[in-house]
Amino acid sequence: MAGVPPLLSVVDLRVRIGGSPILHGVTFDVPGTGVTVLLGRNGAGKSTTLKAVLGLTPIGSQVGGRVLFDGVPTANVATHQLVRRGLGYVPEDRGIFAGLTVAENLKLAHRVDKPDYDTAYGLFPELKQRGRQRAGTLSGGQQQMLAIARVLINPNRLLLVDEPTKGLAPRLVTEVADVVSRVAHSVPILLVEQNLGLVRRVGHDAVVLSAGTVAYSGALGPLLDDEQLTRSLLGVGQHHDAARGGLVA
Amino acid sequence: MSTLILLLLTGLGLAGLYFLVSSGLSLVFGLADVLNFAHGLFLSVGAYATWWAATHLPGAGSEGPGFLLAVVVGVVAGAAVASIVELVLIRPLYRRTIQQVLVTVGLSLAGVALLQAVWGADARPFPRPAWTSRVTTIGGAAVPNSSLLLAAVAVVVLAALLAFLRFTRVGLVIRAGVEDRAMVAALGIDVRKAFTLVFAVGGAAAALAGILAGVHFTTVSPGQGTSLLIFGFIVVVIGGMGSITGTAWAAVAVGVLQQFVNYYSAGLGDICVVALLALVLLVRPQGLAGVVGGARA
């Protein structure tokens, strides 16, 4: 990796929300290839990190430190402009517009003249059939597909994907894992994920947050191979995770 | 029976007026979270611009095409003032609710005072086509044409707004923005551009309301817009913020209820409307068409 500048650099990122500190100086790089997983226990600051990168932290929160996207500071760039520069975002709660139809959700997301529906419909043919259905009436898995498809119809330079398997049945977890690994061939991803099976399958690099600071940063393999380290950083054993039904072969 | 028909149709006329006042208010609040107390000023601006045009502008007058021209002048003036208010006063204050309330309340007071300073505090006869002061007999009831005009214009505006929201790209952005504004930005859309447009559309509808109120009540006075605004807010809250169809239903409920109660109880109609507001807030605080938890940042 030496010599190749990172696609996204987070430098000493500090976030306070409603007066309470959430991130205390988070620093890490995201390379321009493959999947970088952002790990950590609940409340470690993973989602806040993604939101801070996009300028989506709640009203009244204070953000310090620097974020560089492709070498350019993002501090004074509006969220919609960052997204237009190729930062695709799939939020934790999926961010589906419940009152709009599936087709309208996709249409809203058009950022270019010729959106690429082939890739999205190729991955999720169901969305094409359900075009006129209200997105609020979709199942959780279908909403997740819509949230991912909405991003994939545009050209992206980096995807920020927040817990795509949250609340999904094991079969759907496998499906999402397939999608993530296929998408990762063409665009780098910064992935927040709790499911270590999925992480092991798709991830290359790892950043582990603990109580608002970086506890580990480096290759994913050594982290997952060191069971004790995994347990101490993430609070779960991998076998325990498998027992929950989340492991992907 | 003819009394019932008369009360129903005049109630619907009142509902039309309330709908025109509150549609813009509802969209502005639903999309931009702005509680716009200066909305009443847009009504007065529309009414006074039409009044001025009908008496001063060549070609404009109080009958036929001349009156239509005067109405267009009023509507354009309302939309223009609303856009300027958004660009100059509201835009620097997004996300600062208290300051927005202060600036819009102040603007509304200053606007009324300005109108008084220029044209005096007294009500002035409003220019209107002669047929609007006649009646049409429907089912034995002599219904004022101005009531029918109010209801008809409201239906046309409702249909136009629904079509705009449903079939245009900006309409799509507005509907999505009412649900979750931050997520619209996260899809790469500059949602603030839609704010100005929503203000302009709301200002135009409010101006139309001010003009038709002038026709219906036969006079125009500086404080007219502000007093109508109170019912506008009630309708918006009952209907559910940001929903045009909810606003329409709420306007019908408020207008018809007010008309009936006022007839049978000698002036309890306004109290009854406030009671309806309290009831809706108790039973269904999100409003008729509102979604639970729909008030996301």
C-alpha cells in the first residue's frame, strides 16, 4: 500500500453530540480497493464516523478534525456535493422513503443522465417487479436491497455501507454478503458490520473502534485469527456469533 | 333542507379559503421545518397588489379580463415576496427554529404596520366582478357566488398541487424531503433549492387566498391576512404537517363545522374549531394524514 495515497483519510476526527463526546480523535485510511470493515461494539461510534464523513451528524453537534476524500478536505463541502463526487451512502436504518414507490425511490436517486439500472436490477430482479409498490410496505430485506440499489444506479468512487445485515434473516444475510462481495469487485467499500462471518468473507482491511477511539487498524486476517484479540476488541467470540446463525460459509 | 345546503356550501367556501391559506404553510413546515408566521403577510400582499392593480394599472379593473389581470399581479406579488423572504431572511437561519419564529413574527408585524402606514388602517372596498356579489339558487338555497368561487378555486389549486407533487422531479424531491430531508441530501440532491420553490408556491396560494378573501368579504384591510392565518395554522395541525390531502380534509372539517356551529349557536364556531384542534391533538397528535414518528430531522 505504501506510495498509493488513500481514497479516504480520516484524521483526528472528533464529534460531540448534544454535549457528550462520541468520537475522541479517530484516525484511519481507506484504500481505493476492496472492502475495509469498520468494527466495534454497539455505541463505539461506527455509524457516527460514517455520518461525520458525510456531514450528516445531527443538528447542534460539534465536529473537529479532518476528513480528506481523494486528498480534498470535506469540511466545507455540503453533503449533496460530496455524494455527487462519488460517495455513495447506505445508512443503518436504510433511509427508504416509505411513502414513495420503489420506482420513485430509485428515480429520486438519479445523479447522472443515464443511471445504470442493469446492475441494480441484475442483483435485485425483485425490485423491477415491485416498481409500483410503496417502499414502506416492503419487507426489511427488500428495503435493504432498495437502499443498496439506489446507490448502485450511480457511478461511485467509494461506498459507505452501514450494517446492511441488521435485523435480516440468515438466508438474507447470505444474499447481502453475495451482493457486497460482487459490488466490491468494481468499487471500494467502507463497511460497518457486526456479522463476523460476513466480515471474514468480504473484508480486506479492518478498523476497530472502541469507545470513540481506534483500537486496531490493519489487515483483517490477523485480527480474526487472533481469537483473544477479537474477543477483547469486539466482545464476541466467533463461535458465539456463528451460533446466532449469522455465519456465512 | 335549503338551510342545510346553504350552510354546507358556504362552509365549503370557507374551507376553500382555509385550504388556500394553509397549503403553503403545510408544505413549508413539512419540508423545511419552518414555522412561517409571516405567511399572513403574503395574503395581504396579494390582496393589496390586486386592489392597487385594479385601480391603477392600465388594462386592469374589477370586471372580466381586467380583473383576471389584477389577480395575476396579486399572485405574482405574493410569490415574489415569499421567495424574497425565503432567500433573504429564512435561508441564513435554517436549523435555528427560535430565530426563524422571531424573524417571521417580526416581519408579519412590520408588514401589517407598513400596509397601515401607506394605505391606512381602515378597510377599503375591494374590486370585484359584479357576479360575485349575486347568488345562485341550488336546491332551494340562495348560495353566494363568492362562496362557490372560493370552493372551485380551492379544488383547482388542490388538483394542480397534487399533480405538481406527483409528476415533477421537484415534486418528488419535496415529497421525499417531507419524509426525511437529510436522506435526500445523502442521495446527492440540493434540497434547499426546493425550499425557495415551496415558499414561492405557498406565497402564490396565500396571495390567491387574500384576493378571494377580499372578494368574499368585500373589503381589504391590513390585518386580514394575520387573522386568517390563525385558522390556517389550525388546519395545518389538524391535517398533519406536509400533507396536501390531509390539509384539504382538515380545511373542509374546520370550514363546515365553523359555519354550522355559528349558525345554530350564535358565534360559538371559533371555539368549536379550537375544541376540534384539541381533540385531534389528544387522539391523533400527528394529524389526520400524519405518520407516527414522521417528524425526523
